Amino acid sequence: MYTLYYSPGTASMAVHLALLEIGAPYGLELVDFDRRAQHSKEYLRINPQGKVPTLLIDGQPYGEVAALLMMLADRHPEARLAPPIGTARRNEWYQWLAYLAFALGATYRNWFYPPDLGFAEHPPELRAALRARIEASWDRVDAHLRAAGPYLLGADMSAPDLQLLMYMRWSRNMPRPALGWPALAQFAAHMRARTSWQRLCELEGLTEWRS
């Protein structure tokens, strides 16, 4: 049994999608950002960073999106969220999880949370630099999907695709959303047609960017 501590539309989305793809029983615990519940004493006991997601696995709390996706893929090989260990595809799988977490995830953190960089609001030149870094990632991923898609590992959907879809949704209000790249738009169409995505939107009450 799993318990996912989540907030709608946040970094918990990729892990929630993985749980839905797997089909294993799980429970949801809302971390209400409006009430700053992520900084409550109760939540900090299981996640000292005060971030989502936290996933309880057999009662033990774990964090970090990429790590949780790896854990779930390993625990549920039948869901085929990862290629077999020791294969070239598995090596690519690790590479994409890490790239998305560090190239996009870390940059998005700076985009959405200027105080992390010591600013109440970004100076214009910094905001432009962060936007350029995010768009450079879209350039790279779009080129890869055009050459080797429709998914990051080719014909088969896997855990990094769930991560990518989450980051694409986060771009929806940016000056140039990820759907402005043709191969990424096609990728999103495939992913948003999946039952897991539609179910996640229902459970989390998401209406923007649903389809």
C-alpha cells in the first residue's frame, strides 16, 4: 500500500501518474499549499524539506520525483515503466530522468520561486536567462522526439514521459509554452489521451491544460 502526499498540479503529478499507470492500491493525502501545510510540524516530520511529493512505501517516507519514479518502476516491473536493467534502453532511461530533474526541474524551481535566489521578484535579465534555459531544454527534447519518438525511449511510454508531461504543463502560462514545439505537442496529445492523465485530472481537480 502506498500513500502519496500531494498538492494538485505540483511536482507530485508525475508520481501520481505512475501510481495510476501501475494500478496498485494507494491513498492520497492533500498538502494544502494555501494553508502552508507543507511547512507544518506534522508534514516536516516526514519531509524535512517541506516539499511534495512524499510517498509512503510500507509506512516509510521517501521524496524526490525521479527517485520515486525509479522505486515504483523497480517495484512494479509488470507496469513496464522502465526497460530491463542492464540494457542500453535502461541507460537512456536513467539519463532522461536525471536530465529532466536537473535541467528542467531545477530551473523551474528558480522560475517559480525567486526568493530561493534572494529576490522578491526576478530582475528582468535573470528572468530572461531562466526562460532561455527552459526553452533550450524544449529545443533539445523536441529534436529528440522528432528523431526517435513518439516517446522519449521510442515506441514505448516509460516513467520519464510522465515527468516530461508534468514539466510541459508547468509551461502553460509561460511566454512560449512547450506546446509551441511540434514534436512536444504531438507527445502531449498521446500522453493526455491516456486514462491515467484523465483520471489524475479528475482526482486533482485540474481543468487547465487537460486536453
